[in-house]
Amino acid sequence: MSEDFLPFNFLGLPEELSSYSKSKFVVLSVPYEQTTSFRGGTKDGPLAIINASRQVEFFDEELRRESVQAGIHTLPEMFPTGLGPQAMNQKIYRQAKKLLKDKKFVIMLGGEHSITYGCVKTHKEKYPDLSVLQLDAHADLRDSYQENRFSHASAMRRVWELCPVVGYGIRNISLEEYKWVQEKKIKLFYASELKSRLTAPFEAVEQLSRDVYLTIDLDFFDPGVAPAVGTPEPGGFYWQETLEFLRSVIEAKNVVGFDVVELAPIPNQVVSEFLAAKLIYKLIGYLASKKS
């Protein structure tokens, strides 16, 4: 079948694999961009990921299965509000709450990182022991940035007000953030540490509670493999080491939801969106194989 005739949803799935009633996983696209401070374009991220996903092979050579059999439904894009990121997060919170009520596993596509708060808030209500694993180049722990407490640069500071966060892969942090981390005795897992201490990834997993929400800022990856991000940062992580870590998290913990944010597409280049699409499908596969 030509791609021109594929259904327009994540992976281009037919109805029998993507109907809402039969799907375990639901893709929630949030093309929101209001507080970006470097490269623009994150509002185009969800559409680019879905477009790229239509080229992902259903069969997973690592898992030896087609993970689409679990069912993956794609919702229409959420219309952004013009009332600011706090109002947008409230809108996300309400939508995610409906999905959790229907016993769906939420996969949110951004969009800038400020959108994570609303989805975490919903999951925290359902899973009181929730912690968040943040894969990111940046700490995102400023109390406010450019006079906005719900900026993308403050995303994890707001999430910390809901539940503990384990920052993993950090390689850019301001003095203000560093002082706050020291004051609160928070353990961040810096990229330099993760690359030099073999036990550090295991220590990060141990810091998580049983129920985990995963937020992945694509700038966690090295710009050499994922250049199309809002704020690229050198010294990042590569594909295979990332998959190995994420699979270990899913095997050890109960991952209850995740988001992938900060894709800012570069014209005439698809490497970053394809990486994002395949990453999402790999996570679905790990989750589905664990539950089966």
C-alpha cells in the first residue's frame, strides 16, 4: 500500500489496530509553543513525528514482535489556548484525566516542555506514589523565566511541586538552579557523571518510586543524532545506550505514562522526527511486552 493511502495517525494504522475502544495506548498531540527562548518550531513537532512514524516498521527486531497489536489510537491535535502555559496545562490536565478514566496509557507529543506539568498532575492524582524521570540536557528548574513561572525553563520546578523528579543526563544548569538543588539536597544525574561512572544509571533507577511518569526532552540526545530540538546541547546521549537504560527502567518500575517534547523540525531533514517516532514505538513495545 502506498503511504499516500495510509490512515493519518501514529504509524498509519488501520482501524482494527487504532480504534479508541480497542487501543491500550492513546497518542495526545499538543502543538504548543509560547515560551521558547532559542529555536522556534516546537509547535510543529507532533505533526512531524506522526508523519515520520508512517515509515516505522511494525516488526521490532529486538522484541521479535509487532507491538501494534496492543492498539494505538491517535487523537486529533489539541487546539492551543492563547491564555498562556498555565491555562494550557489545565486543558491538558482535563483531557488526560478523561483518558486515564478510560484506562488508557497516555503518550503526549509536544510541543515545548512546559506542557508536561498538566499531564503529570493528572497521573499524580491516580498514582499518589508517583515520581518523574526526566531525560533532558537542561535542568528546567528555574522558579521563573522571562517573568513566566510556567516557562519551558521552569517545567521541572513546577513538577517538583507535585512529586519528586529524577533529572537524568543534565549538562546545562544555571547558578540559580544549582543553588536551589543544593539547598533542597536534590540529586541530579549529570551527563558527565553518567558517562564516567558505570553504576550511576542503576542509582538513578533506585531513586524512582514504584510508579513512574517519563518525560523525554529530545535535547537529551546528542545533536549529532537529534539536531532538530528547541535548545541543542553538545555532549548528549546516543540511541542504543538510551534504549538500554529506558528498557531497564520499564522492567524495574511501573511506567504509567510518558511524553516526548521539544522537537523543532528542520526543513528538508527528517532524522530527528524519525528518531522520536521510533523511540515512541520502542517504548510502546517495551511496555506491551512487559504487560503481556
